[in-house]
Amino acid sequence: MELITVDLDKRSYPVYIGAKLRDIGKIAKQFLIGEKLLIVSNKRIFSLYGEIVRDSLDKVGFKIYLTKVPEGERYKCLSWASRLYKECLEFKLERSSTIIALGGGVIGDLAGFVASTFLRGINFVIVPTTLLAQVDASVGGKVAVNLPQGKNLVGSFYQPKFVYVDLSVLKTLPPKEIRGGLAEVVKYGMIKNKRLFTYLEKNVERIRGLDEKVFHHMVRESIKIKAKVVEEDEREEGKRQILNFGHTIGHAIEAASEYRRYRHGEAVAIGMVAAGGIALKMNFFPRNSFIRLKNLLNRLNLPTTLKGIDKEKFWNALYLDKKIRGGKLHFILPRNIGSVFIAEEISSSLIKEALQELEE
């Protein structure tokens, strides 16, 4: 088991990589004081791992409650947050109580948002069960729910007590879940680590074979990059914005398709290609690097073209993006593999050109 600390002074917390779900109770006992724990999961994930987690926590004396949320981004909303608040009240959770998110990014965001706001904040623990959640969503403290108009428009910054990553759960994921997480790993290579990007290019076949050593390396390197960025800019006031590479257009794609056609990682993959295309047109991004990005995403079976999007909904969602500052839409654009920059204003015509080239 490997330990990475996200160093945020009093809000610092450990990320355990290569941990085992059966041992989570021992770790929880070190960090949590209150006896009441609410596990938030979904039916599929709980059927696979719920009893293992519950038994481990029960053995060390916690009083455990459970609630299940349907699968899908559209359930990360205020109405489901309200349902969770009611259950927190029904279970008489206190400020010393803890909400444990057992699942992917949707569960982590929703459960974290509820934990950050119920009783003005109770303890929060993340047990990520998807690759995307392990490499990205579980670290950094961004918790939120969606509105019909756009993604993550209601949320807060709220750090967990600890993050508990069991890599063995990845073996039970469907291929589409693995692909979604790989998009975020590619993102980390693009924004900060050329060696990681090259490592992915060289190990596509091992990735397809779910090689445990390769996945351990990808998860560790991604978390290290994100932890470093978050430590320097916890509340996304500057440098942390680079973590949104591919997300500006990606989030608008998700919202425009009502979170049904494209999963998050797929939308981010298309968003990265679009951002690369914009940078290419502006002569910031070398063509050979753009081709490498697009080829790697294709080899990982991620989409690099766009279809079936309501353009009016797309533009409405794009200009509701949280990254707007002073009325200007900020884009994260690549200079090269391993290096990106914040562009303060990109013309609508340039965005349209880049998107037209992605349409099938």
C-alpha cells in the first residue's frame, strides 16, 4: 500500500493507493470519532463491495446506515441531494458522523456535497470504485450537483478525511468505465507530465489487458500531479484551472446531451481534441503533437468526433461555465504535450470552427 498526502495545512488528508476494502475499518478508526456512518452507493457497486466495506467497519464498532442512489450523471442533482438530507435526519446523523462515498464520481460529488452542507459540514470519506474517480474525482475537494442548465453549478470545496483506493475493484468495471478514467489520465499527461503521456502510448496493449502494474502507475502518477496542483491552488483561483483541460467543452457536451449520450470521460476526450484544435489554429500547438493526442485517444477507444448535439443547448451550457471570469470564457489550451496555458478569451467563431471539424 502506498500513501500520498494532500498537504493543505489543517485540511490535509492521506490517499491510500493499493489498499484493500476489507481493511478499511482499521483506517477509519484512526480518523473518525463519531460512531454513525452513512454509506452512499448504488445498487451495482454495493452488490459487489458493500458487504465487505460494511463488515470491516462493523467489526471496529461503527454504527452503519446505507442509502443507494440510481446510476447516472442525471441523478447528481438537488432533488437527490434533498433525499439524502432527509435520510441524514432520519438516521439522526450528528456533526461527528461521517458520510462514506462508495462508488464513482457521481456518488463522490453528490455524497460530498451533502456532507459539506448538512449541519454545515460533517465528516466525509471517499472510496472510489471507478478509474475516473480514483485518478481524478476523489482528490481535490470539489463536490457539487448539476442544474438542468449545466454541470456542477451548485457546489463547494470540501476535503475528505481520507481517500481509500483499492485497485482490484477495477477488474470488475465494464470497458466504458475504464475508458472514461483513461481520458483523465491522458489529461494529466497533457497538462503536466510528458513522460506519463509517452508511457500511455507505449503501454496501450497492457492497458487493454488491465495490467495491474500499469494501472498502479497511472493512478499514482495522476494523483501525485493533482495533489501538487491542488496544494498550490485549493480553491481554483489560478493555477488549478489547468485541471480543466478538455472540460470546458466537455461539460457543455454533457449538458447539451442531457447527460445521456456521452459519459464524462468521453466528453472530456472530445473536449481535449477541440482544445487542441483551437490551439493548433492559433499556432500554439504543434500539428504532430495534436496528431499524437488524437491517435492516443483513438487507440484507447475514446471518441474524438462529435455527433447528435443540440447546438443551441451546447452554447447555452458553454456560457454558463464556472470558468467564466469577468464575462470572459477561460480555456485551457496546450502548448505541447506536458504543457498547457490559460487563454482568457477565445472567439465564438474559433470554437465553432474547431467543433465543425469534429462533427461526423
